[in-house]
Amino acid sequence: MAGKNVPVSPLAPKSYPRPPALDGVVFATAEAGIRYKGRTDVLLVSMPEGTAVAGVFTTSKCPSAPVDWCRANLAGGGARALVVNSGNANAFTGMKGQEAVELTAAIAAEELGVKASEIFLASTGVIGEPLDATKFNGVIGDCARRAEGHNWLDAAKAIMTTDTFPKIATRTVKIGGVDVTINGMAKGAGMIAPDMATMLSFVFTDAPIAAPVLQALLSRGTKNSFNAVTVDSDTSTSDTLMLFATGTARTRGCPQITDAKDPRLAAFRRALNALLLELAIFVARDGEGARKFVSVTVEGAVSARSARRIAFSIANSPLVKTAIAGEDANWGRVVAAVGKAGEPAERDKLTISFGPHRVAHQGARDPAYSEADTSAYMKNEDIVIRVELGLGRGKDTVYTCDLTKAYVEINGDYRS
């Protein structure tokens, strides 16, 4: 479906930020004709010597060849380049997949004059079709010669597949009194469910933060961002979230951070978490065929873990999601999703609200329930479902979208 004239999601942002350049980070995009014609499908990002790297990847037992490559090289802690392609996931491609990542890394390493083990790779698109890495010959070299550090929006466009809009975010905070910047991009619209990032996302900062600290920040930051998002309950083979720190802010007097408990990291941690959540929400807002963005909050559970499981039971329910698509305040489907979650719940303590409208209370329809008012609320683009269990203090929020006919149409002919 990618590459066809798909209308932009009505949930897309009305404007985009303009992330500032990061000293030493340059990039370019190109058309390699990997699957589609007339669109960019390759992104090369080059980074300076000393760049630290962290990553979190899919938990799928059938990971793509690029995921295997990145995992193997992550232990080195350093990165000099990132190569991303769309149109072909290079997943379930056997030895040909391994050979493709090795050739891609070798081409990039030669063009940039760095080690192949310092090249990180990501691919997104169709599963099961071999990736012809010879298409990167010349393309990566051309990108290296044209690379600059300003047009982050074009970089985000190059990694899109069924996405209808590019996803970028930026933050500026202080470490030790010195301004540092965090820029990020993501892609994802379908095959989105937690168990890491459920898409591709790449985040860059000029902060001088050691690789082990970056890894701790990233692993923790995914919990309430990318691991709190679901579109269709399917986890991809290719999910990759990477964080790169060039350390170039040292030249402005920024202190090197080598301890994850360093109190000077507090503002950076908050900014990173906010950026990750913003990108994750963009993914849910661009869910294939989505017309509604949905937040599901469960409170009063026996634990936060229990609250999350119940919230995902609601967010992943096709009956709940299709009711929202139909603007139907069918709270009975929420009750069913709570009951099937396998977590502690008591019918006669249950309270359910759609936005400001309490529809069920103490195991029955709320006496003050207004069908007209609630139905009017369901016409909004942003829908909030809140469930109170009355059993404890556990609370969690997850994010999803509705399920429309367009989702079936997009995925019914994805390979066609």
C-alpha cells in the first residue's frame, strides 16, 4: 500500500517542528528503487567519532537480519553511521538476509572510511523477500557527499512505509547548565503492538552520555512510550529503537555523564521520555486507517502491571475499536474486555467513563447516563476511556486508535 496515494490521516499534526542541527550529525536521503518508484527509500546518517549508541529491539522470535546485526554490534558501544531502507524488511530471508546486511555495512563503511561494526542498519517493509543490497552501490556514496544536518523532516519521510505523515520531535534541555538538544524521528502505522518499539525510531543528542547510561535511559523510557502503544496487537519482526549521543556538547562545557544516577541527568531524562512518548503517540495517531485516537486509563487495579494488562485488553479489542470507529458508546464491550483480561476485577465495583461521561457505575449503567451526550462525545477525534476497578492503587495508560474498513483495505493488498 505504501507508495500509493493514501490520504494523510486526519489525526496528523497540523504543523511540524524544525529540529535544530546537531553538531556532527549529517544525513541525506535517496531513491534506490527498493520497492517503489518516485519516492525516497534510503536514509544515511553519519555521526562523528566518539558517538555512543544504545538500542532496544523487537522481542519477536523471528527477528529481521538488521535487528540481528544491530544487536551483535551494540556491545561495542560506538556508532559512526545509520543506514535505513523502506520497502523491504529483510526479514525471514535466511542467509541472503545476513549477506545483505553485511554488504550494506561494507558499502557504507568504505564510503565513510569507518569500521563496518560501527554501521547500524534498519529495514522496514515487506517480509520474506530478499533485499538486493547491490542497489546501495553508489546511492550511499552519493548520500555521503550530499549529507547535511538540517532537513529532519525529509529524513523522516524516507523511512515511511504505510505511514501517512512523517514523525519528528525535538527537545532542548540543560545538563550542567549547558544546553543540549534531542532530535527524534519514527515510522510506524501497522503491525504495532508492545514488546519493544513496534516500529522504527531513531533519536540523536549532542549530550556527552556514556553508552551504558544511554542504554539505561532508553530501556526505561520505552516502558511508558513505545511499549504503551498498540494499533493492531501485532509485533513486527523489525522493531528498532536507537539512541545516539555524539558528545559534541562537551566543546561548550557540558559535563560527561557516566552514571545513570547522576542528578544532572534529571531534566534530560524527563525530556527524553517526553520525546519518546510524543513519537509513540504519533504512531498511534497514524494507525492504518485510523480516524480516532484513543487513550485507555485503568485505575484502582491491584498493581500497575495488572492495570496495564487490562488496559491493553481494552485497547486491543476489535469490538471496542470498531465501536469507536462507528462512534458507538458501547460500554458493554469495555466490560467484556475487562472481564477477559485474566486480571482481578469485580463486576459490582466497576466504573467506566467515556471522556467526562460516566456510563457505568457499581456494576450497572450509571443512573445519570445520557445516550445523547455520550454519543456526541464519541464524534470527537480524541477519545478517552477510563476504567476504575476499585481494588487497589494500580494505574496505567495505553494508547491506540480505532479499527476501520480502511485498515482491512490497506493490509488486504499490502503486497499487491
